[in-house]
Amino acid sequence: MAHSIIKGYEWLFMSQGGSTHFYWLIAQLPKSEFTNFVRRAAAGDAAAAAAAWGESLGHLLGSKRGRLVFEDFLRTEYSEENLLFWLACEDYKKLTSEAEILTIAQQIYAEFVQVDAARQINIDCMTREDISRNICQPSTNSFDKAQKVIYGLMEKDCYPRFLKSELFQDLLQQSEQR
């Protein structure tokens, strides 16, 4: 963990599993400044990849940097829970230990699926009830139906807004200038 000042902004850098995450140490940063920062931070390799991100949500989510830029965009709209759930499910599917499967399933359920969860996702009541009934004996595909629903919501709602956003348009324009 390192602490640094970059271009007048205070940052905390944390490396985890070979990736670096940046966290603001400034409270209440105005949206316009946040958007400008994200635009500058993503301008590097993201500019070259922007055209591919515009092809499909799958291309965007297949790129680590794309996921980070998309998450930052969703955060500005207070709607990052769908992406965070989808990513949690992707990691969950890779688990092999029964103890881990049970523990992580309960964490995903409590954070995203349970009624009144901190980051409750928008799924139909039947899907929510199916997960609730089976949460005591989860498998790695326990969240598949909900994950598919959430992917569809992102594809039809969040992703088109991202493509129209000033952030993405600036990245696309930068990639075309190279």
C-alpha cells in the first residue's frame, strides 16, 4: 500500500493479486472533477481498447481496464451493484472448496440478493426465492439465473448509457486520434 499525491489529488495505491487499485482519499469530490480524473486515468491503454469495448458488453467485461472504467462510470450513476454482483458471481464459479462455496454464497446473498441488502440487485421475486431456498446448500451455479438476468439488464440499460457517456466518447475519440 502506497500513498501519493498526483496532480493535486491525494491517492492511495493498493496492489492485490497483481492488480493495482486506486482509492480517493478526498471526501466529497464533485462529479465533474471525478469524471475528469477518470477520463485522464483511463486515457492510457484504455483509449486503444475503447473501440473494442464499443462492440459488445462482453468485450468490455473481458477487459480488466474496461471493467474498471465501466465500474467508475456506474459509480457516478449510483448503479454499480449490478456489475459488482456479476463480477462476484464470476469469481464464485471458480471456487472448488465446499467451505468456500458456502461462505462466499452467503456473502453474495447477503450483499446483493437478500431483500433490503446493502446493494440489492433488481431480479424477479421467483429468482430471488429460488436462491433463498437453496442458499443453505449452494453450488457454484446457484447464482447463474440471477447473473444472466443482471447481464441482460446491464446489456440493455447500463451499457448503452456508457456508450453514450462523455467518458466513453472521449476515450473513443482519443483512440481514433492515435
